[in-house]
Amino acid sequence: MDSSAHISDLADFIVASPTSYHAVAESARRLEAAGFSRREETASWDAAAGRFFVEREGAIIAWVQPADAVATTPFRILGSHTDSPSFKLKPKPTIGAHGWLQAGVEVYGGPLLNSWLDRELELAGRLVTLDGTVHLVRTGPFLRIPQLAVHLDRGVNDGLVLDRQRHLQPVYGVGELSQADVLAHLASIAGIDAAEIAGYDILVADTQEPRRFGLDGTLFAAGRMDNLTSVHAGLTAVIAGAEAAAESTEHITVFAAFDHEELGSASTSGASGPFLDDVLTRIGVALGAGASERLQAYAGSWCLSADAGHAIHPNYPERHDPANRPVAGGGPLLKINANQRYATDALGAALWARCCAAAGVPSQDFVSNNTVPCGSTIGPLTATRLGIRTVDVGTPLLSMHSARELCHIDDPAALSEAVRAFFAGA
């Protein structure tokens, strides 16, 4: 396992992926370079063997279909998500007061708000013109959410309270609003006229590049590791194992990265939507599957739901379970919850143990402190929607949902190796 090479490639992937739309574009670029062919949802699909992928807005699914696949061939699926907590540009986004130019934003998901203050931020996402053409765009460093000086709030260090409407609108300049329109700036970067913009999905992203630091460079800080670590792990695993997967007689390998997990996944491109079921159904139908064969295939299938998890925090150990305390560098997590906020059960735990043993990587159990509400993932959604056995796993982080999260360099590489073993049929 080459942790250094993996973390360097993960850093490149994060830099290329300020939004879910960019993450899909970068994933598609890498898949095409590895010999995967693009399929369109509006076209018919045949039963040909090979490597394929399909996009749906901020989501992407890739698969390797072996030549001997039949209607009842099960699937091995890695599920992840492309979006991260942030801020999203509102309609009529050019605002300001007292000579300052500001961008009107609303909170996207559940970011750790104070971590976004006093950082150089960018706008990134997609512009859609009247003819329906999509233009990906990013500004580079452009915005900043300025914090009030301590001299003007002497009690700030005793408890910072941020009003989401009044305190989180970033500045991007000074002057007259009519002369510095946000959309006009984005349009100029995209090479189009602002009058052509008919719709947009523009988010805020931190511009500080990922960086290794600490003793021997073993720590890694970056934005959007929740959940680009898992997207990257699945993407690298499906590419690295594509040749072997094409020769498999056991299953069809599937990499899925959904959008809108931070909002609850309820969208056409989210895990609660039909995207995965649509793709698996179309693969099965092309292979001659009827309703019974489709259910047979699902009954033999497995899904790894890969998301971020919590390493024990040295300054807040009381927030963690006293007996189960995952450490940074101790390997990826098996995520467990008695109330099925995670989908792991005993059979799934055994599968994950086999995958980690085959990959030669350690694993750690994560369970919440009983007094701290447990989050959830796409795992229970996939299990509920499709009836596919699902296991929740992930990379241990500190500062989850911060503008800049933290992990040990060994853990993302170990996750990717375990996913490769899962795809190989461990």
C-alpha cells in the first residue's frame, strides 16, 4: 500500500472537485482515460460486456460487465456521495451594504460555520444557458466571510453565535452593485453573456490546497474529504480492478457516487432517488432479466456504503464511546448503530473483515456515544430502497463538516485497498 502516492492523487482529485458537478466531470475524465465508455440515459443499452459509466447531474455510476454476465448475476456496489456542506448562491445574488459588495448565499447542509470565517473562498458550479447547455465554472479566490474584530465583541471567545442570514454573507469587493454583478463575473469566466444564463447551481468552496503536515508528514488536511475520500477510493478501486472484474464469473462491479447526501439524498441524483435502481435495472433488462431475475440478482448482491466517520478527538474524548475509540492511522471504520442509522449487521461485519484481511489492512469499529445522536449515510437508504445487503464503512476524520478536515495519510489508501478486495469478491 503506497499511502504517499494515494494521498497525492487524492489531493489532486480534491483540487479538481470544488463541487459535485466538478467531481463528476473529473471522475468521468479519469474513467474515460481508463477505457470506460460513456452511456447516455436517453439511449438504448445493449448487453455488451465492457466498462461503462453514466452521469446524472452531480452523480455518476460506473460498472464493469463481464462477458459471462447473465440476468441473475449479482452486483458488488460501492456507494459514496459527491457533495459537501457549504453555501449556495441565492437568486438575485449581488447584494451589499455600506460600500461593500457581497454575495447572497444560503447554507447548504450542515457546515461547521465558524470554520468558514476569514478564509479565501471561491464560487464554483454550473451555469445553464437558455438552450440548456451546461457550463462548469469556478472563480478561484474571490470571497471572504469576515469575522467581527474582538475589539467590537469582547465576549466572542466565550461563545460565538452566528446568525445565518446576517453574519454569513461573504464580501468580494467594494463599489456600486450595478458595476460588479456576481453572475456577470461568472459568465465572463465561462465565456458567455450574462443575459444567456437561465439557471445556475453555484456553491462556495475553500481555495486552500490540500497539504500534508505533522510528524513525518503523516497528517493530511483538505476541504471536502467528507466525502471525496470515499468517491476517490471507489473510483481508483474500480479503475485498478477493471481488467480482473471483466474476467469475473461472480458479479458485476459497480461504483456509484450520489449527490445531495448532505441534504438528505431526496433528489433525482441522490441515493433516495431512482438513479442506482434505474442503472441496475437497465443492466439486468439488457441481460434478459424479468422481475424475478432482477430480485434474484439483488438478493445475491452487496453494497459498501462508504462515507466519513469520526476519529477520537483528543480534546473531547467524552463525546466518544468509552470502549470503541477509533484512532487516526488505525485503518478504515466499520460503522455500527443499533437503530440502523448505519446499515451494518453481523453478516456485513464478516464481509468487511474478509475484505480487510484480503487487502492486508486494519479496520476499526465506530459506534456513537449513547448521549450523542448518530448521523446517517446512504447505506440505510440503499438497503431500504433495493433490499440489497449493505455495510457502512469509511475513513476516520477530525473536524468533519469543517471547511478543512483532517485525517491520517494511511487511512484513505487503506479504504481504497479494502474496496478493491470487495470488488475482487472477498
